[in-house]
Amino acid sequence: MPEFIQQLPALLGVVIGALGSYVAITRGDRIRFRREQAARWEERRLAVYTEYARVLKQTVSLTYRVAAHLGNDPHPHPLSPEAAVPHFAQATEARDPAGEALLMLGAPDVVEEARTWVLLVIRMERFLREDTHDPEAWSTLLERQRAARAAYYAAVRRDLALPPGHPGRWPVTVPPADAQAQ
């Protein structure tokens, strides 16, 4: 028995060391799992945000073309409202599931900015369905849509802790025809 008592401090040291190692490893694994899980969800949110912007931008591009047909926009490839109907239907069908994914995974402020952006795009569609010829009103709608898009991208960057990005605004100048020939 006296030998056991002499060995007891060493035995307790081994048990305490084993428990400490177990706790440290378990805690480290739990922290690593949470970090990896957060990274996976962040990647998924980025994919959802990107897809939503892509399908919404598809509708915006169609509105530019129809607006050009109506004389409201200088887009080089006009499209008649009648020819655009199936394209708008397809874009709307793509937008709905992308919007649902955004609602499910998006941060509240990103979802709110997306809502603002999509409402302006819908207003642009309505403007064109009414066969309106008013380049000044169209230009105002475009500016509001661009501002809403910029606010959406800014909210996405804040949510994903990304650095500020390019504002996506640059003047488009077409060189004169004689300069293209050179």
C-alpha cells in the first residue's frame, strides 16, 4: 500500500494530463468544425447572391433592348416587345427560385436591398409594357436601378466581409466610324 500512495501523484498527473489532452483536442475539433461550417455557408451564400444578381441582370439587359426598340435607350441590339415576351417569361422563371434561395440563405439587409432592386426592375418592365416613349423617364429609372444594384452589391460585400468593389459605373464612348477603320 505505501508503494501505491507513493505512485498516486504520478498516476493523478497522468490522468489529469490525459483528460486535459482530451478536452483540448475535442475543443480544437469543435472550433475547426464550426470554422469549416461557417466557410461552407459563406461560400453557399456567395453563390446564391451571385445567382440572384445574374438572373436579375438578365431581365435588366432585356429591358435595355426593348427600351431601344421603343426609342428610349441607345442599346445597339433593339428587341421588339412581342419578341421579348418569351425571354421575359424565362427570366422571371429563373428569378423566382433564385429569390427563394436568397430568402433562405441571405442576410436580412442583403434581402432588403435585393427587394429594392427587383422592385425597380419590375417597374422598368411595367414602363416598357405600357409602350412608353419617354427617354428622360427611362434614364431616371436606369439611374435608380443602378443605384439599387450598387446598394445590393455593397450589402453583399458587407455580409461576406469583402473589401469594397468597383462601382460598375464607367462612361461608354463609341469611337467615331472613321477611327474604327484605322
